[in-house]
Amino acid sequence: MLELTILGFLYERPLHGYELKDRIQGLSGHVRPVSDGALYPAITRMVKAGLLERRTEPGTSAAPRRTLSLTAEGRVELLARLREPKDVEITDGQRFFTLLAFLRLLPDRAEQAAVLRRRQTFLNTPASFFYENGAPVRAEEEPDLFRRGMLRIARATGTAEKQWLTEALRELEGGSSEDPA
């Protein structure tokens, strides 16, 4: 996900490394903070792979600043990752949110809708954090107060996300985003 995030933010405009880190922190830092030990090696790998370009510019003080920008190959890679996200990027909520942050960059609404349909299919598959005899445990069946809370919160979040997905798909596929009630 780190590479997708780097590609996504640099698609928008060139950034200095510390600006890029701030943007990544803003997107997911409270859940998965990014360290310099992860960010800068990823940037180096991506530069070597031809996805990013690094330029040195004069700084406002004596120290030069390194600006990162996306190459043509980086743009192609970003769009490919958005078009065909890995399964974990669909099933993991935080990873899916990262994907959503950049999904607008796909120019084809049908491709955007296909990604949302994958998430919708995943959310419509019965699941739970806990299973009894192979069947998902529902909140109403869970005797433990805290596990019951987990299940209720997850259900409420899932319900809201399913509603949004329905509205977004309707809009992307040419219908109204209004509920026909």
C-alpha cells in the first residue's frame, strides 16, 4: 500500500520527501504510521524501477531539497494498480480506503465501478470475527459484551459502506445518486 500511496500523491503533483510523508501520515498515519525506514527505501526502489524521478533543487536555506515526481512509467503503474487491486486491497478496510483516496484518477468510470463492485461483493458475503461450528457468530448471539460490541460496530460500519457503495455505483453507471424512496 505504501507504493500505491506514493504513486497516488505524486500523480497529483511533485513533492519533497517530507511533504510526501506528511500526506501519507494524514491518510493513514493513525492506523499505520509510516517510518523513514519504510518510506525512503520504498522511494529508492521506485526510483531504480523508473517509476519516480528525484531532482535536487536549491533549498530555502543552505541545504538542497530533493523533489520527487512521477515518471510516465509511474503513471502507468499507478493506473494498473487502481484498475486491478490485489484482493487484500479490497478486503482490508484501511487498504481499501487508501485505494478510494486515488480511485478518481482512473479515467474510466466503468473501471472505477468494477473496483467498487468487488468491494460490494466482499461486503455482501456473510462473515464475522468469530465462528461457531463453521458459521459466523451474529452480535445477538454473542454473550461477551466486548465481542458483541465489535460485531455491532462492524455491522453498522458495513451497513453504511454498503449504502454508499450502492449510491456511488448508481452515479458511476449513469443513474441518479438519489435514493428512489
